[in-house]
Amino acid sequence: MEAVLKVFGWLLLLQGVGGLVNALLGWWEWAESLIVVNHLEFLHGHEVFAGIVIGVLGFVLLTVADSAKSAEAGE
């Protein structure tokens, strides 16, 4: 379970940071199709906030994975 949480956490964190940087700076025209926020029509105009929320969710998942690892080790 820890590995799944880490993978999804890193994916969400990368999507959030990538979406945020792309929405603010627009450097990555080649990556427009790789960022999930750009494909969700209901988020049109709110890409910055969505990138922040997705990045925070990724960080939370990574924290939960780390705490689950600590709980299994008995610390």
C-alpha cells in the first residue's frame, strides 16, 4: 500500500507543480497535453488554484505513505 501511495503522491505532486508553472509562466507549450488540469473543462480559468490543490494532495499522500511506513516499523 505504501508504494501505491508514493507513486500517486509523486504523480499528483508533479502534475500540480507542472500545471502551476505552466499556468503562470506558459513555458511548456509542448507539455500542454500532459498536464491533467488542461483537460478538465470545468477548471478552465482556474488552472493556478487547481495546480496548487493537486500539488498539496500529492504532498499529503506522500506524508501519509511515510507515516504508514513508520507505523508498520513500530516507531
